[in-house]
Amino acid sequence: LLGTNCSFQVPCKRCLRYQRIVFGGPTVTNGLKFYEKNPDKVASDFRELTLKATKPGDPPTFETDAAKTLTAEWSDPDLATRAQNRATLNTALHQTANAIAKRAFVQHLDTLKAGDELLVTVGGCGAGKGYGLKKVPEALELKQRSKAVWDSAGDQNATENVWVQQEAQRRGLKVNYLFVHADPESQWADPERGVVKRASSPDEGRMLD
């Protein structure tokens, strides 16, 4: 399903083919219709894609934004068009992408054994949750102990924590929560990794809801 040098941010030809298979066409509407026809299959395929994209030694990370890249609009090869799409289609894509990511995450939990650990990121949009998973030693230590990561979308405002905890407890899993706080007044316009800078990047950015 996925090329060895591929990433969710810039999908390879195999990923572009996957978009057509999973979403049944290039439009957001087709994506929703296809998911509703067979949600378990779509989620299972996305889980497989996530596992393929995981670096050796890392736990698989499930996130809503990654599921958005399955649509042609979110991953348009033309950078200007991609930026425009991400500025206007985030709300339209978010709920379906979130449903796919959640179902795939639960499917993965079913493969784990009691006592395994999970890591859940918590924080606002653009707070630096992804940065923490890559650069902060304490976060990296928790990540290495985990069998899966739920990288929550700030759009959900931590409302998913109860759901994750309930699903984990049903399976005897332990959950560690990584909360990332950022002062919105400084984070908004930070020239290195601020909200505005991220939103303007066609490779990784999106507008905030």
C-alpha cells in the first residue's frame, strides 16, 4: 500500500492509487459515501497504511490529519491548489477523517495485550504536540514505551480523552497523556513553528477551526 520512502504529507504514487481505492474518487463527497458503505474495511486499510508508514522501532501513530491525506484534495500535487484546499476544506473533511482514524485506532488496540501502554497527546491546535513527540526527551521516552500513539487533533479540545481511556480500560491497557501547553499570544505568530507559519505550509499546514 505504501512506498518505503513515502510520508503522509507528500503521498507517493501508491498512496495516490490508495486514495482512489479507499475514497472511490477524487472528491470529498465520494470519500464520505465510500466510508459509510464499509467503515471497517476503510479503517482497516488505513491502519495498514499507518503501520507501513511507521519507522522501525516507533509505535504507530494514529491521527485525524493523516486520514485527510487520503483525499485527493488534501494531497493535491499542485502546492497552490493544495494550500487553497487545506484553507477551505478542513471542516468538510475533519469528521470523516476523524471517524476513520478512530476506528483504525480501536482495531489496533484489539491487537495489543493487557498491560501494554498507549500515549495520547493533548493540547490546542498548533500547540506543538507533534514537535514534542519528535524533540522532547520526556515525550520520546513515553513514546518508546508505547505500543500505539493517539495524536489528538486540537479541534477536539481533549474531548476524546474519555473515549480513549474507556477503550483502553476494556482491554487492560495503560494510557499516558502528554499535555503540551503554548501561550496562544506568542505561538500564533512564532516565525519558526507558529500557527500562521504552519497554516501557510502546503506540506504540513492547515487552517484552524
